[in-house]
Amino acid sequence: MSAFVRASDALSRLFGAISMLLLAASVIVVSQMVFVRYALGHSTTWQTEFVIYAVIASTFFGAPYVLMLRGHVGVDLLPHALSPRHAKTLRLAASAVALAFCALVAYASGHFWYEAFSKGWRTDTVWAIPLWIPVLPLPAGMAMVCVQYVAEMLKPHEGPEFVESFGS
């Protein structure tokens, strides 16, 4: 396995760990919010917004890790009907299309992130955090998905175990 593939897998694991931590933080903040609201009778200002942004960030940061594990939803009827050679060709073609789409999303969201950052946009809430912070996971996560797609395309997927795991 090449150094690029190993580095990509390591980064995807890191992104997966960040995703897990964001979900755990969301659970803790929701619990704190419920306690503050209902046990103490106080209003909350930042908790709902934090949880929304953290769960969305977790989704985008976790995507490359899920791709590395081949955990995304897929239809595997066609690959099972094809020879291993044709299944590999189909995998590469599907990965190339997905890579192009993810690159487009990464580019467009990167442009939006830069605009939010350079113009000092803030969320239109009481918390009013800089908008670039909750937007950052989208271009970062999609860029890492692109890197992971390239790594997946470089991995040697051959034999019946590849065909069995194509869509699972």
C-alpha cells in the first residue's frame, strides 16, 4: 500500500474521531440544555445552535471515514452480476463520478467559506458566531472525501471479497 493511501486512511480515521467527538459533545450540550431549561428554569442561548452545527459538522467530517470503511449506501446488484474485472471497472467509474461531484461541492463550499470569512459574516442569532466556523466542515469534509476517493481508487480491490463488499 502506498504512502498516500496510508496517509489518507490515517486522516480519514482522524476525521472519524473528530466526528465522534462532535456527536459526544452534542449529547452533552443537549443534556446540559435540558437541565438548564427544565430543572433551573433558565433560558438557553447558544446550545441549540451549537448542537445543529456540531451534528452537521460530524456528518461532513465523518464522511471520509465511512467511505474508507465502504459504509455508504450502495446498490450491489450489478457488481455481483459482473466478472471481477468488470466490477473493478464499474467501481473505478462510479468512484470517478463521485469524486467529480465531491470536488465540485468542495470547491463551491470553499468559495462560500472564503466569502463568509473575508466579509466577516456572522450567524443571525443571539450567539452570533462568525459564519465561517460552522461552514468550514463542508469544504474540509468534502475535500477529504475527494482525497479518500483517490485513495480508494488506488487500493488493490481484487478477488471475491471485493465483489462481496462492493455495495455493503
